[in-house]
Amino acid sequence: MTNITMIEAAAQRAQGVARQTPMLSSPFLDEIAGRRVFVKPECLQHTGSFKFRGAWSALSGMAVDARARGVIAYSSGNHAQGVALAARMHGVRAVILMPSDAPRVKIENTRALGAEVVLHDRETDDRDETGARLAAERGLTLVKPFDNPLVVAGQGTVGLEIAAQAGEHGIGTAQVLVPCGGGGLTSGIALALEAHAPDMVVRPCEPEGFDDTIRSLRSGRREVNARRGGSICDAIITPSPGEVTLPIMQRLCQPGFAVTEGDVLRAMALAFERLRIVVEPGGAVALAAALFHAEALPEGDVIAVVSGGNVDQAVFARALGVRG
Amino acid sequence: MTNITMIEAAAQRAQGVARQTPMLSSPFLDEIAGRRVFVKPECLQHTGSFKFRGAWSALSGMAVDARARGVIAYSSGNHAQGVALAARMHGVRAVILMPSDAPRVKIENTRALGAEVVLHDRETDDRDETGARLAAERGLTLVKPFDNPLVVAGQGTVGLEIAAQAGEHGIGTAQVLVPCGGGGLTSGIALALEAHAPDMVVRPCEPEGFDDTIRSLRSGRREVNARRGGSICDAIITPSPGEVTLPIMQRLCQPGFAVTEGDVLRAMALAFERLRIVVEPGGAVALAAALFHAEALPEGDVIAVVSGGNVDQAVFARALGVRG
């Protein structure tokens, strides 16, 4: 189980490697929310999302001989790119198992980061079986996207930075809103803030219809989303919170927010205009909650984590409301 | 005349106020350029451009009684917003003289930052005369956009950060490419690097047809652009380099680059895709030179400054090649 010592050790290992992202703000966003809003833009992290932190933590923290044999991950998205780059920087092999119908550009990007991409057919192949076979044949270590204590520790380094940067801004208490898929980022931040900024309250944010974590925190058991796809927030529509992450969130998090796709697109447009950052839909859910649902929060400052910025041009243009 | 002591003092005064922008990079951009490319994204600065640094330096460095009476600036763009916010943060009045046909959103933004906007008719009014009259009547101090040693000192703080961050990345020698309008940013950075990273070479970058500084460095006198407008790079099409700035650039800069609008739009699209930042056309000229004209540079690392990110949705969509 991840703890603060592991998070601090992950930060040590990431020194000079992971980017320390800044803390952004805009008086225009403050006015919309009716309070101060600070944004932690992990879209500016290597590979465009916080996932690099967890991947780096996993690779730098694993046994040297295991790492030398290489790693494997299942992902068509941000985790794939994070693992690919972390492996390349360690000089070891990464195999990424991707669905054969994944967007060509994502396959190409993952390959360009040095990974070996193995395609599988969603319809006929069992991904876990294919992955397990490859791992066994080649001695690869599986790096799970969130149910891995080292990965959670890496994501928790975002929380260490929030605590330090909030201190510089004179922020002691705050509502910290975090985009939540499997809960690796949310639980990692919650652990870091428990130790370093205990007056901050962490709340997971999700798209409407994919609010498995919010419902799990309410019911006390791992709830599952009815739908598996069909959201623009592809990065965070994990079916249910993790086994490693949910107990941490149950202990440390307050109720979260589900936001509409309309809210998400408006938040992306405001981030473009007022912060000059590129935010992907899934990465915008916490900012959307901060801007458009602040009335549901206790008074005071809000810190919204933007988890990533890997978005297609067409979707981004849709957010900007530019249709030709 | 600005010197390194003034730049270091400006950095002291800006401590905890101006944002320290990160240093970004992407293996995909490195591949395009055929070398390592680092990007200093001042689009992430307060008000979306480096101009806040110079404005803050000018206001924080001026005599207290003069500041208390307020400041005036002429600008419809980034300098206006920088001065407006710096004045508001000092609790003093800012009057911004803007052309009455300036985009409504820019007028509204400047007002929203607390400035009093005075509109003048480009056709019938003499801006300098109107400004001088207002300044005299109200005791306002004019903050020029670049021909002001305190402003140059503020822009030079970008150079201090580049020197420090390059050190962390193990970069000693580098070509430093800077978008150049009146030369405040370029000359400030050149002075800072002369003192703190003397093996770096600073080169101004401009849009084709608006290469007054490049030509001035060549001829040794202040050249003037033939055209006054008609470029998407509105932020940096100053007619000629400044009287304060040109001598500094003559002493410290190497020949610069002029880039096409096509190069600029491609650089904006790559910054969107690979760095997840929003770059305005004028802010992208140095990145465009780094990516598409690296063959004209000596070997080694390149640092490209992105000077701002205040761009209309329609222009940004054009850069992304999305037309509906």
C-alpha cells in the first residue's frame, strides 16, 4: 500500500526527470467561479499527462534485473506513452498491447517513443491472456495503470508539488478537484496532501454517466459504469475504481462531482483563452467542476488538477466552437 | 541603460509575483529539428505574455509618488494587459489608450483587468498628443513598451530563468531564438545571458516582411518596415527596433531569422500537439525558426522563446488546419 514515504521516494527518483508543472491562474477564471481558482496543468508534463510520473516511478522503483528484461502495459492512451518514454529513458524495452482499431496516430506516437506495439483484435483476442503470454515468454513486468502502489506513489508527486506551491501562494485550506479514472492520481494526491497540507480536501471529478468512483465512495463498494465508451472523456472512463486506490480514496476523499460534456468543452475553451494551455476532455473535468459548480463547494480557494492534454484537433476545435 | 544588476533587481522585485515559466521539450520536436529543442513558454505568464514582466518591473521600480498618481500606456495588445494587471496589483490607476477600432474583446479584457480604457480615433487623433495631454492632466507616468530600461530589465528576467533552467538540463552552449518586435525581450535576454550563460548566442526572430531588427543589425542603423500591418503576427510587427534596445542587440546578438506565415502556423500546430500550449502567431516565430530552419544554425541545442499566447479562436483553428 502506498504511503507518504513512498511518494517522497518517488519524488526523489524523479528529480530532474519529471517536470515540475507550474501553478496557473487567471482573474477571469476567478470571476467565473466567484473565488480563487488555481490550476495544476499536468498537460505540460512529459508525454502530455501525469501518467509519466507513475510510469517513471514504477520503472525507477522496480528491481534492476526485472527492469532490464523490460516492461509491458495495456493502453491505447496516456499510460502507454508514459510507460514508453519512461522505459526509453531507462534504456529498457517496453511492449505496449494496443487494440488494432486504436487511432493510427496513437500507435505511431507510441512507436515513436521507442515502444514495441503489439496489436490485438478486441473482438477475438483476450487482452489479458495475450499480455500474460507475452510477459511470460519474454520475462516482461506488467505495469498496471493505477492498481500498482509504485504508480500511485508517482502520481502522488503532483500532490507534493501542490502542497509546496500552495504554500508559496499563501493557500492553506483549499478544495482540490482531481480528474478521476481508476483513481491513481486522486489517491496519490490525497496521500501527499494528508501529510503535507492536511487542511486541503480532495474530491474526485468524473464525466456524467461514468461516475463509478463518486458512486463507490457513496456506497462503500466498487461500483461499475453501465457504459464502457461513448464519452469524449476517453482518458478517464475506467469502468470502476482500483482495488489499490479505492480504500485510499474512501479514507481521505470527500464527495466528488460529475460534470456534463458541455461543461467539459466550455472548460477547455476557457483554458485555451485564459491559461493558454491545451486540455483534453478527460483532463478538464475538475476545472469544469471548479468553474461551473463552485456553488456546491464550501467557501475558499479551489485547486483544479488538469490531468492531460492529448486531444485531437477536431475535438479541440469543437470545444472552441469553431466549425468553419 | 539596462544592465545585469537592474535585471537581477527586477527579478528580486518580481519574486512570488511573476510566474517562473517551465522549460518544455518533446522528442517529436527534437526529431523535426534534428537536435534538442527547448521551449520557454511565456504564453503561460500572467496575462498570457512576457509583457507582464516588463510592466511589473516598471511599476515596482518607479518612484513611489509617481506610481501613486498612476500610469498610462498605448497598446491594444499584450503590453496593455501587462500594464493593466501590474497596476491593479500595485493598487494604482492604469489608463490605456486604445484605438477605437481595436477588437472589442481586447478592450473588454483590458477593462476587466481594472484599467481605464480611453479610445482614440486612428484617423483623426494624434495618439501621442492625446496621451501626452492625458498624462499631463492627471499626472500619469508613461510606460513605454520597450524603450524603457526598467521594462528591458523585466523582460531580461526570462534570460535569468533560461540560464538557470539550462544549467539544470546540462545545457551550456545553445542558440537562443527570441521573437522580436521592438527588441525589449531580445535585448533583456541577451544581457542576462551575457552575465549568466556567456556561451549562449541570442538571435532575434521576425516575420518575413517585418524584419526591421534583422536588417538593422546588418546595416547598423534603425531600419523601418515598409508595411505597418497585414501580418498575423500582430504582437511583434513594431515598425523598427527601439533606441534603447538596438545598441544592446548590436553588441550582443548574432544574425536572426525571418520566417513565413506558413512556418508560423505549422509551429503553432506543433506546439498544440507536442507541448500542449497555446501560442499566438507572433509568439511562434522563434519556435518556427528552431523547427524549420535549424540547418542554418551551428550545431547544438536550441532554446526557443515563445513570447505569448493571446490568439483568437479563428486564427488558432486556422493553424490547426481545421476548417469545419
